[in-house]
Amino acid sequence: MKQYNVTGMSCAACQSRVEKAVQGLAGVTSCSVSLLTHSMGVEGDVPPEAVIAAVKKAGYGASVKGQHQQGSQVLSAESTGLKDTETPALLRRLVFSLVFLLPLMYLSMGGVMWGWPLPDVIRNNPMTVGLLELLLTTAVVVINQKFFISGTKGVLHLSPNMDTLVSLGSAASYGYSVYLLLDMSSRLTEGETDAAHHILHGLYFESAAMILTLITLGKLLEARAKGKTTNALKSLMELSPQTATLIRHGQEVTVPVAEVRAGDMFAVRPGGMIPVDGVVKEGQSAVDESALTGESIPVEKMPGDSISAATLNQSGYLICEATRVGEDTTLSGIIRMVSDAAATKAPIAKVADKVSGIFVPIVIGIALVAFASWLVIGETVGYALARGISVLVISCPCALGLATPVAIMVGSGVGAKNGILFKTAAALEETGRAEIVVLDKTGTVTEGKPRVTDILATRDGEEEKLMTLAFSLEAMSEHPLSKAISAWGREASLKTLPVSKFCAIPGKGLEGVINGQTFCGGNASFVQTRGSIPFKLLKAADRWSREGKTPLFFAADGDILGCVAVADTLKEDSTVSVQEMKELGLHVIMLTGDNYATAQAIAVQAGVDEVVAEVLPDGKEAVIRQLQTHGKVIMVGDGINDAPALTRANVGMAIGAGTNVAMDAADAVLVHSRLSDVTAAIRLGRATLRNIHQNLFWAFIYNVIGIPLAAGLFIPFWGWELNPMLGAAAMSLSSFCVVSNALRLNLTRIRYSKAYRRKKKWKGHLLSSPQNITTNHESEELIMKKIMKIEGMMCPRCESHVKKALEAVEGVASATADHTTDTAEVILSAPVEDAILKAAVEADGYTVLDIQ
């Protein structure tokens, strides 16, 4: 998406006009304009020159974002269009307007209508009073000429805007007053002094000036509030240091951060800000990353660990190598992502956009009808004109145009402060509408790094011997399971023994010679070829398998030493997070390519509603498609294999520690890699969506009630009449109220577990494919049948022995034996390895020939 700055927009009608102008260009696939940030995002194969020309033809200005900052590599408020240049200019206009408005109001209202003190030379000469009012009003008009320039341009380009309404209302008051002033002059010439004084009371100069001043005040309040919506991003930009301390030829040299290049070595002292992304080469320290992640606890950094720009080095002296600089840093990526999200448009904004596009012409039409109607009824021109002006100045297309983007901007900022980055406005909105959450297992629900969970030695007291030999052998391999045992060995401070004749046998295990003995480790089928595995180890291994763990057996010269269980364990917050998702009314499904037994074990621990196992990447995408028939789907994943599903889901969320492919395919990135951030994102989405609904309701209801009131529709019934100045005041506050309401999102407690709950009962399971395993957390059942061929059964008594031996095995629901056919039928309620069934039968003196 190419980003542009757009100038000259004053309301939602302007925004709609610019969008239509650019979308009409050949090659443009999509265009979204943000009135909030005065920016535009354009997708498609179209040169920037053509886009800029189209915007200028529509009556506005445009430039490519950052084109004036080519020499700087660091994102700033200026380059991202977030710097508030509007508020200072509006404040100056307001101050100068008040300098002339206050004496005008004293003269026209206080002196003429309420009898406040005035010099006799002025009080006794109505023409002098009228001319002073004209001069003071003209000064206010000149100060606020931008309304008239913008409004006239809108009319000339056949796209009237809010400034058109303001300028029409003010110009009508001003023009009518000038006409009355000329009439007063002629009456005074004819000696009709009383008539001249009567005309003086009918002048509307103060209305013209007050309308312009009040609208300027409203614009100022709106601009200040809009500026606060981007405070989260601007505070991040301010955190980025302007200088870096490079190490060149052994000396420390301070240079502007823009001069740092990838590969440069730089130093960071305690209390210093880290200037660019890099890797620690020397030293260790605690680094405060709260500015980027919202995590208050400092993170320990050692050689080899990565560091990010705008984070604070708290304690130690670090020497680091720059890896990503300028606009490639994590900080710049966050700023750019949130800025891009603000430039996109949420689907909910489409209704307001359609209304805004035709709003101003309709209001002008209503004002003309109101003016004509009151004249027909018999009212004076002044009275009818007041009704028409009131309609013009009370109408507010700005509130409609701002209702959605201000909430999106604040919501995106809150997410960024909490390590939740939404790429588009639509992603934030869809997150709030989600009903189903699909979680990838490895790296999302689980840590994604296998760890040693259980150790069982064949002989008591030999656990250290077992693990020393296992550590020595596994340290020679790069297999993930081997790394788990190696990590355990390093943590336990075990020493490795020399290994010779090392050999890795794919799919089975490892083998090598240690202290003259042939040592092997691997799965049961591999180790059984080297020696007979004791029944207690097989039984333990079976139990571990059903818990989702991988048992590894170890033997030395045929002597079975023991068994070690390795598993990818649940993340600390997975169970609580899944429970919170359920309390939010979400249906939670775990989707994995792992085997049924492992998937079921993890599903039970995590507490998900459903689990789909042994699914290929394209199968994951098909599952998401099937689930979308039941509601909006969030897919959370971290791997390359999750990319198709992340793209297919209504909202794809990538774990921050995941692959670049997953993060590119996702609509949102969870920086912390915590599952609890999913629930936080959903609460934020719901809060933002509710805020948008409130804003839209206020914007629509304000105009629905305000316009008829201004037109005088309620006068015949209740006598409700609206002065044009009160209409201008109401209009000036309407946009301010919408923006202020959006700012309340900064107070949202997205990590409060009782917030934004929904009661929704899901009936049964949403998926019914053969791959689906349903988990009942009170009693899990996985029915399977096996037929065993057994030799040695001679009578019913033998059948009874075999039956008892088999039913004593954990995971066997029932067993029946038949000596006439030499078979036994085993019904399993959980997976049980054949080796365990075989060992149980042969322990009673029978021989197992085959298991099917």
C-alpha cells in the first residue's frame, strides 16, 4: 500500500470526494482516505504522479508520505503525518476572532438590545453602530476566510462540503445585514430615524461572526482531541534516541542514529536507550521493553540475545551488533503498522461514507425548503432566513466521518501499547465480531520447545547414571527431542562422556560407544531389538503417551537402563486463556498436525471445546472454511504451515515469535507470543466496536433531531425555536463529543477477565470430520479394537488368565479370549502400544504371535 498525505479536507464529504477521484483511476484496486490523519492509502499499479494529479483535480492537495524526509531513516511524527499542525493554527484564528467578536457582541447585543453603556456619539447614531458592526464582522470573516475558500472550491468542483454549509450560513447573515444597512441609510436620508433604529435590531452581523468563531472553536477542540488519539504512537517516536555510540577502531564515537548501518558495533551504557535493533555480543543486562511490549518486568539479555530500538538498558554495559536500522527496526515496524491501520477503512464505516457523500447537498436543499416555507406561511424574510441559516450551521457531516476512524486509531494505539498490532481497521472490527477461535497447537497453545518431563530408571537410584549417558549421546544430535535432553543435562550441570562410532538412525534413535559399551536410545521398537524392555517401563511409557508425551528408552550392551519422557508442554497462561475465551462466549478449537493421542492429551489439559488432529496445511485451510459457516473465525498460529489458514480466517493472528511467513499472512501480530493476548485483543475489538456504534448513533441522532429543530418543524407544536448562533455552538461540539468518546477507549481494561463477556451456548461440536476428536473433560473416550493371535491357550481357564492379564493394562476397556481360535479381542479406551499388550500376556506364560 502506497501512503499519501492529503491536504484541504475539512469533513467527511471531502474524504468521500477524494476517494472517488482516486478510485476512478485505471489500475487502482482500492483506496481509503482517513479524515483523522489526513492520509490516504492506495493499492494497485498506478504511478504516484497520477494519484496526486487526481486529488488536485478534485480540489485538494496530495504528496507521497515521507518524500521530504528522504535523508532520514527514522520514522517521525512529520513523516507519518501524525504531527499536530492544525491546533496551533486554529488557536491563533480563534484568539484573533475573539479580539473582534467580543466588542461586536457588546455593541450589537449589550449596547443595542440590553442598553449597556455606549458613547452618545455611537448610541444616538444607528448608522454608526451598523458600520462598526460591519467592520468588526468583516474582520472576523477575513480571519476565517479559509471556510469561504474551501467552501467555494467545493462548489466549483461539484462537491460541497462542511465549509460550504458554514460559509453559506455566515454569508447569508452577512449579506442580509448589508442589505438592511443600505436600507437603513436610505431611511435616515429620508429622516425616518425610528425606522432606522428598528432596522438596527434586525441586523445579523453578530450571527455571521459568532457562527465562524464558534465553528473555529469546535474545530480547535476537535483537533486537540484528534491529536490525543495518536499519543500512543507519538510517545513511541519520542522514545527513539537521536544518537548512537558506535565503536570504531576500538574507540567510542557518537553519531546521529540515521548514520548507523547494519553490521555496525555499538555500545549502550546503563540507563541508555538502545538506538537500533541488534544482537548482544558482549556483556549482560536487564532491558526494559515496556515501551514496545507493555511488559513491565525487565528482560535479561546475554550474548546472542536480540535487542530492540527504543528499549531501555537498565543495569549492565552492552556491546551489540546492529541488525536492523532506520525504518527496518521493530519500533518503526510498529509505528508503520498502526499508521497503515489508521489509513484503512473498517467495513462498518461504509454506511457513514455513503451518507456523507450526499449529506451536504441534501442539507442545502432542506435549508432552501425551510426558508421558502416560512416565507409562504407569511413570516418575515429575516425570520425565514434565520431558519435556513440554522439548518446550514447545525448540520454536521464531520461527526459522521470521524465516528469510525477516531475509534480505530485509539483502539490501534491501545493495542500497540499492549503488544497487539492490527494491520488494518477491518481486522480490529472483525476481532470484535469473532465467535470462534482456532488455535494451532505447537508454539501457540504449547511452548513449541520439547522439555524433559519424566525420568524412570530400571533400577532405583540410577537416574543420574541414566541421564549422564543419555545426555552424552543426545548431545551429538540436532533432533528436537535430543535438544530437550541436552538442555536438561546443561541445567543439571551434567558432564558429557566421550562418544565414538556415533550413528543416527532416522525414525528410530541414536547409537554410539561410551566407555567401551554400546549405548543406544530411541523409541520402544528400536530399543527392543537391543534388549527386553521391563513391563514397568512399558506401562509408564504407555501412560506418558496418553498424556501427549514422547517416551525414549535407553540401553547399554542390551541392558535397559530406563525411560525418559519428553513433551512440548503447555504455556503457563494457555489453560486460563482458553477458559477466558469460553467466558467471552467463544467456541475454542485446537487445530494440529500432530497425532491423535498427543492432540487429545493437550486438548484435555488446555480445556478446548474441540480438537482436530493430523491435519496438513491445506487441510487446516479447509477446516477454517467449514467453520466460517458457523460464524466469524479467528485463527492463531506461528508456523509456515499455518499461513493458508491465517489467510483464510476472518482474522489471522500470528504469534510474535513465529515465522515471517506467518506474520505476513496474518491480520494481527501478538508481540508477546502469549495466548492471553488473544483474549485481550478480542476485548479490545469488542470495546472498539461498541465505541463505534456509540459514535455513529450520536452522529446520526444529532442530525436527525437537530436539522428538523433548526428548520422550525417543532415550532407549531411546542414552540421550540433555534437561534443560528446556538445551532453553530451545537455543531462545534458534535465532532468534539465524538472524538472525546473515542478517547475513552484509552481507559479500556483489556486484561480484565470479567469485561465484555457474552453468554452464548454452543450446541455440540461444529466439526464432524473423521479427523475430529471430541473431548469430554469428565470422561474421555477413544474407542479402538485389536485382535491378538495367542499360542498356548488350552482351555477356558487359560482364556480367563489372558482376559485378566489384558484388562489389568491401563487403557484396556475390556478383553475376551477364545482358546478354540487362539485369539483375543481387546477393546481400548485409549491408545496402548502393542509391546505392552504382548508383555502382559507373555508374563502369564503364553506366546503372542501377532496383533492386528
